[in-house]
Amino acid sequence: MHPVELVIRGRRVVTEHGVGPASVHVTRGYISSISIYEDVPAAAEVVEAFDSIVMPGLIDTHVHVNEPGRTDWEGFETATRAAAAGGVTTIVDMPLNSIPATTTAQAFEEKLRSASDKLHVDTAFWGGVVPGNTSELAKLWNAGVVGFKCFLIHSGVDEFPNALEGDLREAMPELARLGALLIVHAELPGPVEACCQAMGNESSRSYETFLRSRPREAENQAVELMIRLCRETGCRVHIVHHSSADALSMLRNAKRFGLPITAETCPHYLHFAAEEIPEGATEFKCCPPIRERANRERLWAAVGDGTIDFVVSDHSPCPPEMKLPQAGDFMKAWGGISSLQLRLPIVWTDARARGFTVEDLTKWLCREPARQVGLETLKGRIKDGADADIVIWNPDREFKVEASMLQHRHKLTPYNGEVLRGVVEKTFLRGQMVYDDGRFFGPYGRVMLRQR
């Protein structure tokens, strides 16, 4: 038996049994017990949260780090610092936007080398499904990726081509054999191409023009396809960054019939509305797009009833000039939003206004993302035996987002100037403080391979 080294205690600790006073005992980086508030073993260091929330460290399973090859876009050092500042203790890196893309075992080895000694939080990795790489899937799985991603429409980068139905019919039985999860950018190109051809010479500075160029039908048809392939192949499927409320009934029905299919959405789909996006404000561009106010409320209802399983950032940064801020051209600007550091306060601000609780927040931002990637025994919960990954945050304090406070490599964000509620005060990774009110410690993060 090893003595308790650290006690984190507060009046509002989120555990498996609810929210209330407790002391979390940490031994050698793990939660060794959860006890009453007054239980502080002799010689243990004590961190007092007082009336702030003590919650599991957030898990963000949708982060484009872009290293190696595009570190002028982001990189492990800056991305994981932003994560720590946002109370995120584990991220999962996407297989594209880096060069090479993580579609072969050799490319994965290169990515692991590039991450060495740079991680402020724990980091796991997705592999990629692209045309012709089925023979690499088992190699990547055995090397430790937590699952695989594909695009059904052009990804935006040529190193990661989109998969056609024939490619999926080849890859998905292999993924089912492995027991691996396939996560899908679910837009089909046909409806997008048809809308673009019909639009003519409409103003590319208008957000309405861009919105109509990425119609809901592109998502709806893609979701229908993936439900059908999920049923036929038995492959587990997850729909990423879902935005079309029209497809929610299909997802509900698929779940009701027991298909292994899940879905996520993102803070920008739950916070912004198309009607409010100014002309030329290309910092709001992402794909699928931010849709109308009524669509947003239907997404919130789906998060509340479990049709949408959780909320992750889809942190997708780029150099500011790629957003074409002077031209304001929505049709040519890079699509992606940087919000890794802000996910907790964005979602809490809007969830609280709709009557949701801190326990709901913990489910969406911690527990369910950890479950998706097989980390639920170590991450996403304050429970005996789990990693002592903990965030302390004030749910009542407001702040105004300013570019200078962001740790991402580039500061351009549609949240600039937004007033949000919920301030991250301290972040702990396996009992080590990695962030404390603007100060960083470490890096103490580790590579998380599936076998571990």
C-alpha cells in the first residue's frame, strides 16, 4: 500500500454518485479512493476547490493537430497547451492534415516520433480509411490507433482522398473483423455539386450562399448510406460533427433497432446560428456548415435525449490568411473552427440556459467520449482506479473571449468577443498539475496507444 500523496477536495465534486462534497485521494497518479470532504490523510498535499466544480478531465476525440508536415497550422505543443488550458486531459488526433496522413503503419510511426516530448496532455490517434489502404488497417490497429476515419466527400487535402461506397464495402468488413470503429465525415458530394451548379453567380461573401452550397441533403443521404452499410457489414459506425437535424430521426431509429451507430456534434453547431453570421465573416466557415437557429434547437434536443452521444470540438485550425479575411470569400476560404480551449465554457453557457446540469456536461464532454475510444476504465470519470485527470472550474464566473488568451497557434476564432460562463482554474493530469490560472507545467502528457 502506498500513502495518499494528493487530496483534491471541494463542495461540488462530480462522481459516479452525483455532485456533492468529497475529497479525491490520489496515489501515484491514480485515484485511490473517494472519501468524505473532511478526510485528509496526514502528509498529503491538499488542493482546495472550495465551491468550484471538481470534474473529470475532458476528453476531446476530434482534434486536428496537423503534425508532422503542417506545423504552421498547429502542432502538438500548442494544441495540447490549449487543451490543458481548457480542462482537456486527453485528445485524439485526426489522421489528416498532417503530412503524411495516418493511413499506413509507417506514417503512424512518423507521427508518434513527431509527438515525442511535446505533449501537455495525453494523446491518442485515429487511423485513416482511404481508397486502396485496406491492407494497412490491421497494421495500424495493431500499432495502437483507437479507430479509423473516412471522408465521403473531398477532405480538403489531397493526401486524404474520400472513400466511395465500393471502398467502404472493402474496408468495413475488415474493420468489423478487427472490432474497430469507423468514424465518418458524413456528406455526399452529389447534393453539394448539384446545388453549386444551380447557384450561378451569387455573392461568395454571403454566408447564405455558402450554406446553400452544403445542403442538409448531403448529410442526410450520407447518414442513410452509413446506416445501411453498418447493418450489412456489422462494422461499428460513428457520425462526426453532425449538423443536419433532418437526419436525426434516422439515427434514432437505427439506435432503436440496436445498430452499433453513434454520433457527435460540436460547440459551433450548438452556439451559433446561420441567421447571425455577418457577410464576409469567414472565421465561421466549417463543413458541414453552421445551420439555422431552428436546426440548432433540434440538435440540442437530440443531445438531451441521447440521439447525439457527445460534444467534441472538431478543432481544425489553419493560418489566418487561409481564411481570406480581407476578401471574405466563403466559397474559397478554408473550412474549420478552432475551439479546443473553449469547449467547456461554450457548451456550459448554452446548456445551463436550457436547464441542463453539470452531470449532463460531464456525460457529454468526459464520460461518453472516453467510452467511444475504449478509455472508459482510465479516463472520463472520477472513480477508484482511474487516472487522476481532473479539472477544477468555476461555473458562475463569466469572461469575454479575447484572442490573446488563446493557446492555439493561431488566434482567429468566431468566438472572439463572445461572453461565456465557466472559467477553468486548474487542470491535473494523473495527479500532476499541468495548468493553474494561466501558468503551465510539464509537458507531462503521454502517447496513448490502444493496447495500453
